[in-house]
Amino acid sequence: MVARRELLRGTAAVGVSAVTGGALAGGPAAPASAGGERRQTWRMGLSRLHDAMAARVAQGKLVGIVYLVAHRNMVHVGTIGTRTLHGPEPMRRGTPFRIASMTKPIIASAAMMLVEDGRLALHEPVDRLLPELADRRVLKRVDGPLDQTVPAARPITVEDLLTFRAGHGIIFEPSFQPPYPVIEAANNLRLALAEPDPRTPHEPDEWIRRFGSLPLMYQPHERWQYNTGSLVLGVLIARASGRPLEDFLRERVFRPLGMRRTGFSLPAADALRMPGLYAADPRTGGLRQQPFSLPQEWTRPPAFPSGAAGLASTVDDYLAFSRMLLHRGTHHGRRLLSAESARLLTTNHLTPWQLASAGPFPLTGRGWGYGMGVSVVPDAISEPGRYGWEGGYGTSWFTDPNRELTAIALTQTVDFLFDGGSEEFQRLAAATVRR
């Protein structure tokens, strides 16, 4: 068995020296003294970041982590810990992770490609391709009976799905997914509208038919609600493109970006290298492996490829995607998205009232672009304009375009998002580059 202290010591050396090419567009060359100070800030910041993440692994808060910080032409990758608790296999740079809700930005970007193709339009009703969602009814009260409804004031549009203002989503208050009739009905239909697992057994056409039998919770465009928009968007992309969702993503996103280890399923050799999925045991506080989303499940395509949370990926694959957005839609000189589409994806679209009514979680003070969060006020990480998102199984990503800085953390410890780990990672990653 590889000793935990050896893993921490080894990754400290390898991680800090893992600087590679891949230059981003920068401004005029800085004076040598400024450049020296910048490099010193970078090295010291990376050391503090590594020590903080290593401490979380040593304390038993994390099983392992693969993280990346990229600034202009510098890319640093750190690997700490093991794939399974007390297991012999170390985390590696190419380890595939369940990225859960970090799927959403990719799906939104794919939808914008279809907008540019003329197969979708942002302000058109989705009814043209999703007739199951025509003539919507809306609950009089979100907690009320399913038969007490009013007509929708207008149809759901493509942009409503992208901005999560379609009138349906996860409810977080007064509790997570309370037993309201509309939520109980969705559970009985096995739609899997909240957690990624267990997966829905329905293929996309059956899924959208069943979803269309439910009323909306709120009027379209009225307020922001999490998750459902990306689920419906995945079905819409497949119908607009005339091919299965993963086939479209592979042709238009994954292959052009070199994302060879990203998908709704993986080759067996890659799937079986996925880390175990962990969460803290509420009785003991210790990490306990979860009995779902097992690596074997990822060796075969799912019945329903979830546009909300269904992808697995690696740290380098996700960097390629995030850099495409940072470069305003281009990758190695090839344009995949227009600059305007990249701007729309990464700009807040919510009104002040919608921001206020979204509640304290999961936006936590951010706005929403298309499929991702966007900071709207200065905070400990950056000035306004930072965009990115988290995945519920313990993953995190942000890009600060003002500093040309990207940071990605991949774990499979759910508590990383709730025990301060993700916030600490983002804050320390941001500190590697001066504001």
C-alpha cells in the first residue's frame, strides 16, 4: 500500500513543477522585475494551495484530488491522495471523474452551436421540437394540488431553458425537494429531476412525454430554478441536431477540443479507473463510500444522457473546454463558437429580483449566464465577471477572464462543496495571480 505521507510528499514535488505550454493571448511584456514578482506570487500561491489540499487529505476530509490552475501560458496540475479510501492507487492527472453539474456549461455551449447553425433560436418556443411542452399549465401554488392550475402566460423559450427560467426546477426551501404534489408526482414517474443517481430508466422521448404531463411550478421566465432546464435542453439538442445527444457532443465539442476522455459513458479501461464516490457518515463524521454511480455503470451508455449532470471527464479535458470559452469561442485558432455566443454564455442574465428570489443556495450570491454561474459583485476570489460552476459529487471550476485565470478541482468527496473545501480551493487558486 502506498503510504499517505509518501503521496503527499511526491505530489508536492511533481505538482509544483508541472508547468506546460498552451499560451493564452496576453498583453505587452512586463518589466523583468514585475515578471519576477509575478512568478514568485505564482510559486508561493501554488505551494499554499497544495499544502491546504494535502492537509484536507491527511485529515480525512478528502480521499484524493486532482486540481489544475492555468494562467496565460502556465498550467499547474497537482494530484494528491488515492482513488479509494486507504487504497493503493494514487490519483493521477488522467483520472476520470463524475463531473455532475459541471456538465451544464458544456450542454449550454452545444445549444449555442445549434443556434448559430440556425436549427434553434434563443427566443423561439421550444414547442416546435418539443410538442410535449406545448400549452403549459402552471400551478396556482407551488405546494398545491396538481389540478389547480392556470394557463401559462407564454410558451417556454430556448433561452428560458438556458437561463433556468422555464418555470420548473429543484426546490430548496423550506427543505430540499419537500413532499409537494408536483414533486411527488415527478418521483412516481421516475424522472430523476434532482439527484443524478439513481438514474432515470427512461429514454429521452419517454422522459419528455412524462415530464410534459406535469404542470409547471411557476410562469415561464418568472424566476430562476435549478437543474430542470439542462435536462430538457439535452432532449432539445438531440431533436434539433437529429442525432443522439452524445453523438452531437462528440462531433461538435469533444473531438474538436481533444476531449478524448469525456462522455456519458467511458471505455471499460477508463471507467474502472474512476475514484470511489464518498460522503461523510452523519453518525461518525468519517467518509463512507456511496453505493451508487459505480464504475461499472459507466461502461455502458445510459438510457437518458443527462444534460444536467451526466458526464465524466478529466482535468485536461475540462481545461480545453474552459479555454475555448476564455478565448471567446476559439481553440488553437479554430472557431467553435462565435464571440457573441461565448459572451452570452458567460454573462449574467438574471434580474435583481430573480437574483434575490433564488435563495441562498446554490447561486450563493452569483448570477446565471447560460448553464453556469457568473459573479456579479466583488468577493474573496475575484472582481465581477468570474464564471464557472460546481458538480455535486465534489468538483469545482471557475475562470476569471479579467486575469486569464482558470482553476479546476476534481474530487469525488461530496462534502468538499459544503465543508469549505471548494471555497478554500477557489480562494487560494485565485491568490496565485495578483488582481
